[in-house]
Amino acid sequence: MKLIKEHHRGISTILAFALIPLSGFATDIYIPSLPSMARELAVNNSAVQLSLIAFMISSGVSQLFVGSLLDSFGRYRIGTVSLLVFAFASFVIAICHNIELIYAMRILQGITVALIVVGKRAYFVDIYSGEQLKHYTSLFSIIWATAPIVAPFIGGYLEAAFGWESNFLFLGIATLSLLVLELVYGGESLKNYHPFKAKSILQVYLATIKTRDFSLGLILISLSYAMLVVYGMSSPFIIEHVFHLSPVVTGYCSLLSGVSLMAGGIISKTLIRKPLIKKVSVALALQLGFAALMVFTAGIKTNLFTLMAFTALVHLLSGFIFNNIFAYCLGRFSKNAGIASGVTGGSLYIITSFFSYGIVNIMAIKNQQLLGTAYLSFAILAVITLVLFIKARASHQKQEEAAVILNAEVAV
């Protein structure tokens, strides 16, 4: 078994951070290419949008279960094989022009990304603890936000210069490069293996999902992420078909969206010591207001600038809310980091897919007003969820306080 060498720990940590956004890169890089893919594959818009959802659902379902495998068999070997398979699937998509085969490869990519990303998130819990662990986990959504910033920007230029296939060639080459670095500098991070016992593992999963504040936190981060996904699925058609602009412009707009998301994460990092409920409540109230204004002003004037101004504000607040609640969920079950990481990431993708694909198909989003209505709907649901989350968290804190008092009395 190859272990991480002490003098390679810094590089291994950088590699872990580099792989965390892989799931976002796998979706966001070809967002500017969605209209041309639909045209060249001779399918409708919803068919190519479904390739995004196929990836998200397969990744989400896989993340629910791969945590136990990673806690039982380790992170390193499973992760390296997954990187190789992901690269293979990327090359297959690039050379085929069959939508059904693309769906199959996207599902395969979703499964392998789940193994890679869950393992890398758990890596930090394996290696670090205390304030250092809290510091790194608070960076997760900031690092994750590099995908919606960089990927569509690169994808827009690749689409304009070489066509949609080049996006997947880029994914394959980049993944192989990271695999080589992982083989040289990486190693196993898991110190304490958990025996793979299906019954006990199922009990841990059930206990995790039944924890109300944790489950409500998952819904909150999913609603925040759904806003980004709905934008990604809708904006290429609004920008390229309604405003008659190029895929490069779509890439720049996604760049602004991603920068806003990252800015929200950075702001949350600076306010890490502020009370969780207060700062999330203020952010959600502002988001609700901006979404309502986006809908209202669309009846007066709508263009690329008004669309992106409101989108940037909504996504900034999404990044802020996501970062705070995501860190809370990851830190909720430190004894089963792999499972907690898998349930968090998996539930995020599954719930987000349900909300985003559902609203895109119901509303057929094709302008600023409809996109704003989608944002407003998610914000209202988030307010309701936050109220329930506050109650569940308060109940959990009371139980912890009672347990501390009881233990103190027993000790006396």
C-alpha cells in the first residue's frame, strides 16, 4: 500500500483541491456548446440538457453509497482507477455523435467522479483536524466555484475554435495529467479502515439521513446550487437564441456567474465566526428581494446587462449560503467522514437535479422574467426550509447540552 509521504503532503493537498471541482468541470465546460450539440446531434434542447442531468443523478446516487466503500477499502487505488475511466469516457464522447452513447458515458463519468470527489473531500478529514480542518472545509465551495468560473470560459473559446467535441478532449487530457501527478505524489490517506459490513453501514446511513438539521441543510444547499444549474441549462439558449450572441459571450457570462458564486464563498469565509443563522437569514432575505426585482424589472426592460446584473447578485448570495451550510453538513459526522461526505455530495446532486430539471421543463425558461421566477421559487422554498432548519438545529443543541449535563452528573 502506497502511503502519502510527509514531504508530499502539501502537493497531495493541492491535488485534492484540484480534483474537488472535477464534477463542476464535467458539466460547466460544455454549457456554451449546448445549442450547437443540439443542432449537430439533431435532437431538441431538452435532450442535450438531459446529458447534464444524467451525469448529476448518476454522480449523486453513487455518492450516497461510495463513502462506505472508501471508508472500508481506502481512497487511493479507487481514485486512480476512477481518473483513468473518467478520461476514457471523455474521449469516447468526443469521437461519437450518438446521444444514447453520450448518455451512457455521462453516467459512467458521474459514477467515477463520485468516487474521486468523495475520496478527496474525505482526504482532508483523514489528514487534518480542529481549526485547520475547519479552515480547509470552509474553502471547499470557494475551490468548487472555480469550475463555473473557468470551465465555461474555456469551453466557449474551444466551441468557437474547434467545436463541441474539443471540450471533452480537453477534459480527458486534463484528467490524465492529474492522474500522472497523483501517481507520483499521492498515496493512501485513510488511517483507520472500517470493516465493510452492510448492516452496520446501512444503520449509519439511516442515522445520517434521519438527522433533521443535516437533511434540511442538504435541501438548503441543493436549492442554492439549483439556481446555478438552472442558469447553466437556460442561459446558452437565452444568450445565443434570444440575444443572438456567440458561445464566447455565453462563456464570459458564465465567468461572471462563477466569479459571483466564488465571491459569495469568500465573503462567507471572512464572516466564518459570525452566528450561522443570522448571516444565512440576511443573505436569504436579500436573495429573495433581488429575485423579485429581476421578475418585476423584466416587464420594463430586459437585455444582457439586466439579465447578468441580477444573476450575479443572486449567485453571489447562493455562494454565501451554500458555503456556510455545506461546511455545517460536512462537519456534522466527523466519525464517518466518507459516508457523511458521500451523503452530502450525493444528496446535493440528486435534489438539485430534481429541482432544476423539473423547473426548466415546466417553465421552458427562455427569458429574464422566467429565469427570475425560477430564482424566486427556489428562494421561497429556501426560506421555508431555513425556518425548519433553525428549529431542528435548536433541538439538536438542546440534546447535546442535556447529554453533557448527564455525563457530568454521572462522573460526579
